[in-house]
Amino acid sequence: MEVEITLALGLEKYTSQNKHSLRLEVPPSSNIGDVVAILALPSTEPWLITLNGRQAFLETELSPEDSIKIFPMLAGG
Amino acid sequence: MKKILRVNMANQTIIEDRLPEEYLGLGGRALIARMLLNEIPPACEPLGRHNKLIFAPGLLGGSKVFSSGRISIGGKSPLTGGIKESNGGGTVGLKLGRLGYSAVVVEELTPPGKSFCLKITQNGAELLDASEYWGLGVYDATAKLRERFGKQIAVSCIGPAGEMRLTGAGVANTDTDGVPSRYCGRGGLGALMGSKRLKAVVIDDTGSKFIEPAKPDELTMLMKLYSQYVEESPVINSYKSYGTASMVMLNNALGGLPTRNFSEGSFEGAEKISGEKMHDIIVARKGKLAHACMPGCPMRCSNVYVDEQGEPIVAPLEYETIALMGSNLGIDDLDAIARLNYWCNDLGLDTIETGAALGVAMESGWLSFGDAEGAIKLMEEIGKGTIAGRVIAMGADTTSKVLGMVKRPVVKGQAMAGYDPRSIKGTGVTYATSPMGADHTAGATPRANIKHTSPEGQADLSKKVQNTIPIYDDLGLCMVAGAALGAHLDLVAQIVSAQLGINYNVDDLFEMTGKTLKWEVEFNRRAGFTNLDDRIPEYFCEVPCPTVNTVFDVSDQDLDGVHA
């Protein structure tokens, strides 16, 4: 299945693809953690992730055409 | 030698002394908490003669440690009636620290008809007549002071709102460019400074040097590591490009972006007021990104937001202002938000408190959501000192009471910041239980890896963050550095050891923060606060935030456990 990924706020430079937004083919019943692994985001840092506009976690399972947005874990303003 | 300066406004005597033994080893927020508990009657009138206004750099103030020059200002809050410490960036903390001061304590009240500036140099301090500055906006007053005393000075200054003793007033501090827009904004400390009729503190550190570290080679090595952690941090990388406004789209996605007086948690115009949009506008108009508010800051989260002609409107434009004066007012135009920010800065007002007050006013029907022109007209009313203007400048609590609004986005009388407590519940716990009142800087939790809409674990999370944040506030370090240093607190302890020549470890850091909070909670208890003051207002506990479809439902028992 295909999912859509957005890397917010300059995060793309920490991925192997270096793209702000991309579509990714993943096996059925993949979760967000699998996507993070494909992108090769450094595992030392926690990420804030939304799935179709709601907060989601690494273990959240994906459905076709899901939209995932990954943010750096911001501390505040 | 660490020094303390006591300034008596009643008879204009100034006494310089060694820092008393019981205050040694304390700085910034910790020193303020201890001094207020020791020295002022907790039940005193905040605007009366018994209250004291304290300026305290952190323990590392005046050193070469990166971003360690924050200035803490404190006193009994005219807004909350409780203890207050509010800290800001710029150069005031650095210069006071370089001059060797741990604290400047302003006591008693000026006789009627007079007003003063406090000038501090290497040769001591003096009170100067301020009648030519009284009544001026913050920008004009600072420009005149810099004209008279030179561009090397740092200034802490109030505007007309502080002079009128309005509880939404803060204290402005100058940055590396001499621009007075680094605010100790919260808690109405501008009103406290106004009650003393102290227009400004002018600091000229000519002839002074950085405080030398006890172990210079070690500190140099530790600073390299500090830089490396900053350089590697994706969070700080994002702040450099997008400023703290990075938070807009993230918080919008979490359903925590205050929208139309906290009616919703996401805003249809969020992209138009986002950090990404701000970045593009600043680049196109040739403003400044990655601006440093303190000399030598490696994070550089600040910016100069300019108009279409490239002229500065305001510096910096920050997340909390964008949330409270943008989405919270239904305004989706960064230029309009920047202009409102400028007005607040010039009048000497906290943008969070004022934005929240305007949100209440808009919901009441006084003006419409999205009416930026109407909001600016109200800012003009504040400048003129009309009753309508004063109501807004008293903050969200007073405004809601005057207008008969049941929905009050406040705790302990202080407005909530840019996080809806129903959507980011850990920050809701901080709003409820912090001795400071609703204050994100006392323990913001969006960074935690937790389901933010669940009530589970939020009290423990908030407790942990509330106990960590004073590390930065006590040392004078910038909270933004926490994004890089938070995972390396051993490095922070080593920096303290190398700078001060004492043997400090992570446990010592937490012992200090534990005391800070204990003293603050105790001050509030003596001032009459009970656990019933540690609650989120009824509206947020009964009406769900439609974006996340949940109310604030952390139990009273959990809230009462935070400082137990």
C-alpha cells in the first residue's frame, strides 16, 4: 500500500531521501515505526507524529493512503 | 565577590553589600523565591510599599557560558497575588552579572510626583530624575536613554501600561541591537515597577569583564560539547529557520492551538500564521532569521519581522504571540499580528495576557473575531489610559469579569499561554498547579512522548517538567537550550562546576530546583492560596475542545499530588 509522508520544519535533511514530502510503498499492516525506519530518521531523538491530523505513535498501524506528518519534538515558544 | 544592591525608593538611598550568606549559591528564580519568602509579608498589597521588585541574573550570569545571561525579575505578582518570577533574554542579565551583582532589590515607594531611573555602573548606582521619560512608550524611552548614556548600555524599562499599574504590564529588556523587546512579560511585574515609579534600570558595564571560570580549560572543552549538542539537535535546527513559531503547525495538528478564545484547538488559517510562512515572508522581504538576542548565542531562535519595504515591524515574532494574538483572535495575517505585538511592546504589555483579554472581548461581542483594526484601536485606548483600554490591559481575568463572561482562560488570575489545556493535558496540569499561575514556561509538555489528550500520566509528567525547568531559570540559561541540553544534564552540572569551582552534580541541580519550588509553593500558601486555586476553570472541565473532543479531566487528586 502507499502512504503519504510530510517531514515538517526541516526534518527532511535527517532522512535518507531528503525530501519534504514523499509517497512511500509499504507492506500491508506496517506501522509508523516501520516508516520511520525506512526514512532512517535517527533513533536518538523522539519525534512527534500525526496521522491524518491526529497524534499517533510508532506502533500505530497504517491503512492505504494514510497521511503521516513528522515533526521535531519542539520544546515550546 | 557576589554583591547585592538595595534601592530604597522612599528616601532614594542605595546600599551595596556582599550577598548575605544565606543567599550564597542561589541565583535567578531560586534567589527570588528565597528572598521573597524571607523579606516580604506574603499577604502584602502587591502595589504597596512592602512588596519588593527583584532583578536577579542566574548563577552563571556574567560568564561566557552560552546563553546564560537571562534576567529573572520577581516580586509578589499584582496579577495573581502570588509569587512571581518572569525571565527574559537580551543583555541585562549578562551585564548585571559582569558587574558582580546577584540581585538588585527595589524597595518601598517613591514619594508622590516623582519618578526615577536607576543607573548602575562599575562605580556604583544612582537614582536619576525620570520625568523626561515618564509617559513615553518603551521604544522612545529606550532610544532617549541610549542617546544620553550611550549604545553600550542595557535597559530594563516599563511603558505606559506599567506606569498606570495595569496588571497585564511586563518589563522590557534590550537585546544585542539595543531593541527593548525581550520581555519579562508575565504576572504584571511592569505594574509592580510602575508602583515604585521606577521607569527604567540602565546598566553600563564599561570596564567590566566576563566572570572568569574557575577551571578555564575544562569550561572550553565543555562549551565545545554544548555547541555540538546544539548543532546536532533537529529541534534547534528548526528554531533557527522558523523560530519558536515552529510550534504553530505542530500544535495545530495536536488540536492545542487556541482558536477564537479557546473555542477550538485548530485554526483554518494556521498555515498563514505558521513558522514556515513567517520564514518565507522574512526571506522575501529581507528581514532577519537566526537572530541572537544574547551575544554569542548558538541557538539564534529570534528574528526581525519586517514590512514590505523591509522596515522592521517587530523583533522577534514568537509562537505565544502568534497563538494568542493570531488564532485566538481569529486573525490569520502575520503583518497584523506583528503590529499588535509592536503595540504591546511599546505600551509595555504582555502579549499573552493581552491576546487572551482581546479574545474574551471578541467573544463577548465588544468587537468581532478577526477584527485586527478593532484590536489596534483598543491598543490606542490603552495608550490614552481610557477605562476601556485599562480593562483590556488588566488582562483576561479582569476583562472577563467586567464583560460577564463565564469562560475565563486563566488560572490564579493569569492567562493561559498557547496550549489548550484540554488537548495538551500535561501543560494543563502545569497551568493548574504552578505557583506562577497559568504559565507554559513553568512546565510545557508538548515535547513528551505521551498521548496528550489522555489524562493518564499527565500529573507525573508535569511534575517532572516543573521540577526540571528551574535548572535553567536558576542558572540563567535559556530554556531553548534545553532542547539540546535536556538529555545531557550531567554536562550542565559539569559547566556549573567548571565555572564556579564547586563540585556540582545532577542531584545538586535537582536539589536546587526542589527548593525553588518548595519556597514558591510556601510563599503562596502564606499568601492565602489553597489546593482549590490549583484548578482549571470550570468551562474547560465541562465543555470539550471540539478538535479533540475531550475536556480537561485530570483528577483533583492527581493535581493535588504535584506539589505534595
